[in-house]
Amino acid sequence: MRWIMTIFCLVLAYFLFWPLDTDPQAWKPRPDPGLGGVFSPTGGLRAEQLLGDMLAPEGLALDPEGRVCTGAADGSVHRLDALESTLLARLPGRPLGLCFGPEGSLYVCLGDKGLWVVPPGSEPRQLCAEADGLPVRFANACAMGPQGRIWFTDSSRLPPERILDAFLEQSPHGRIISCDPRTGESRTEVDGLFFANGLAFCPAGDSLLICETDRYRVLRRWISGPNQGRTDIFIDNLPGYPDNLSRTADGFWLALVSRRDQLLDETLLPRPWLRRMVLRLPHALLPGPEPESVVMRLDGQGRVMACLSGSPESYGGVTSVLEHDGRLYLGSRMERGVGVLTVNREQSP
């Protein structure tokens, strides 16, 4: 009996006192609105076909000729033409967000390997690995900004393989970096963000939208004009985890990679001591996000104009959504191939 008590005390001491390199902060989110009210579904999210045969095509971008490109879990980057897939590059890491410059160069976020560029007809090379003396730990999403600079999110001080730790920590270590692609000169534009994720510039170029995944919201940061330096809430208290954004002719598409978790919202997030215990568990035992996804179309003021939801069986773990020529293209953290469905502009609340 004594050895049982000894083991119990050792296990308890481990869960209570083993040192961590994370510092969870208390936060009590507003009640989950669910898929009701302004978030009531106006249609289903079901892929009508799959393009390519690559695993986990997370990010999506259009090349200068209007062709969809994506990166896969094995480090490859592909261009999709109808039912064909053309290999553009192989990179030494996991491609996440990507965007094209006007000269045809492809810029790719590569997690803790920073921002990379794939020039037309040339070998890939690293463009940015640090900014303001701090290494890039989680390059996640990028967009071409004013004056030809590439803006990208450095989501967390923890690398991608520790994404669950970053979510459980709930600390403002995310930032936005801008990089001059001609010189590689980089600087931090915005910091103090709770897991900075997708971003997209507003049409006037004087502000950009930033997904703050840990806070279930999208921010609007003014980068020029009379409001320069101000940050507003574009849409708040979302029913899931916002991932990537893309711009349309009249607004934006937003992907929620997963619905919110009641246990996390009501039990773990308000109690840092409990999250410290969870963080001491082996990573294999930590739950991942549910694959049920939602995508929504927002107007320029953050109002929901359409909301599509679907089960994992129809196309799960949606990380990106891109509208082009009457179709929606879907990226995913788990599916094999880019999902495609027809846009129905009549679907609105």
C-alpha cells in the first residue's frame, strides 16, 4: 500500500510542479453563439470535387494567371490546372500560407523556417528568418502589401509542432512582420497578438484584417491615414477558430477550421492552473480540434453575408477559402486535395 501512495504522490507532484516553458493566462470567453443568429447557416459546405492528390493543402493563392496554387504536408508546392497538378517547388518544411507578387514570385510561410520565396525559374530561398532581433518561430499566413512589401504573421513564440501548447497558453506572443522582398529587410509592424493567423488587406490598402485565433475574432489594423496605429474589432465572438482570410470583390471569405470546445471555454481557459496540468500530459494524449468546419462571407464592415457549414465527411478541417470564377476553393489541414464547390451568391441571412 505504501508504494501505491508513493507513486500517487510522485504523479501528483509531477502534474502540479514540473517546470514548464509556457505561462498560461486566465481568460473567460463570452458564451459560444453557436451556429445561430447572424451565424445561422445559409447553405452546406460540401466539396463537389477534389483537385490534386496532395495531403493537407492548407494555404491557397492565385498566381498571376488566375490558377490556384497550394502547399502540401510533404513540403511540395503545386499549381492546379483543371484536373492536373504541376509541381512548382519542394521546400524544407511545411508550407502554410502563400501569396504571389506582381512579378510572379511565390512567397511561402514555412513555420519556424520563416518566409521563403520561389522566384520564377529559380531555386527557392529563405527571405526572412528574424525581425527586430527575434527569430521567426511560426510564419503562418502572408499577403502582398503596400509599397511591394510582404506582410506575414508570426503566430506564436512556439513552433508549429507545439501548436496545442500555444493554444493552451493563451498569451499575446503573436506579431505581424513586413519584409522588403528586394533586400530582405524586415520589421515588426504589430505585436501583442493572441495567435496571429490569417490576414488580408482591405481594398484601399490603408488597413488589414488579422485573424486572432485564440480570441475567436478578426481585428482591423490601420497602417496608414488618419487612423494609423489604431486597432478595431472587425468581427468578434465567432463560433469557431478563425484561420485564413481571402478578399473578394465585395468583402472577404473567412475559414473557421473548427467549432469551439465547451470544455476549453468554460473549464480550462478561466483556470490557468488546470491548463498547466494539461500541458504536462504527453502531447499524444492532448485532444486536437474537431474537424467540423465553417466558412463565412463578410462584407467590408464585418457583417455576415453567408455562412456555410458541413460535416467532416463532406470536407473537414477547412483552413482556407478562396473564391474565383464562380467557385469556392477549400484548403484543409487533413483532407487529400483541394475541395471545390459552386458559389451561390443568393445564399444570405
